Amino acid sequence: MTVYVLGIGSNENAEYQCRRMISAIDEAFGPIKVSELVVTRAVGINAPDYVNGVVCFESDINIEALKQWCKSIEGQLGRDRSRGLCAADIDLLLVFDWTEGQPTDEIIDQINESWFRPLVVDLLSHHDVWVF
């Protein structure tokens, strides 16, 4: 089965919204693994700080269907792309198969948002334990 790693974030009622994203992901794809939630500054816009985290799960869903699902959940949780506030942001960070080994540092370094990288490394270093 394929392993998907999603980055989640919000800067509008942020911790609550992150918990809602985690619950939606768990309901659709559980069991899941969840990183700690961290606070990061908004980049490129004048907006409140974000709360971000990483969620990992195994599934046989195809990538395009997963991306559509993520956008649907964002909409259900109140995402309005015309505002500086972000109720829900769910991005696909990484896709791999455990049978091919753990992703290398080179692959993880390709994740655009640097604040997600240590969360991904920590989460994947415990790949035998699924939580939530």
C-alpha cells in the first residue's frame, strides 16, 4: 500500500481547525499518525501565525482522488482563498511505499515548506506505530 504524508495548517481558530482536519483524515483513511502541532509565521502575507502539523496514513487511493478529497475537506471547513485567513489547508507533501524503504533526506528536503521537514522526519522514524 502507498503511504501518504499530508501537511495541515490553519491560522483561523487554528488549533481547533487542525483537530477537525485530523479527525476528517482519520475518518476517511485511519489509522493515521499525527505529528505535534507547531506554530509558524505566515509567509508572504500579513496574517496571523499558523498552526501546522503532519498526518501520515496508508491507502490505495490514487493521488488525484486524494488531492480532490483534500480540497473538498478544506471547503467544508470554511477555506476561502480570497482572504488572508486560512481556516484549513491540506497539502500532499510526500508519497512512497515502505517496501522501497524510508524516504531519504534528499526526498524530504524537496518538501517546499521547511517547517514541515522535521515533523515528517520525526513521524516517519516511528513507522511501525500507528496512532489516533
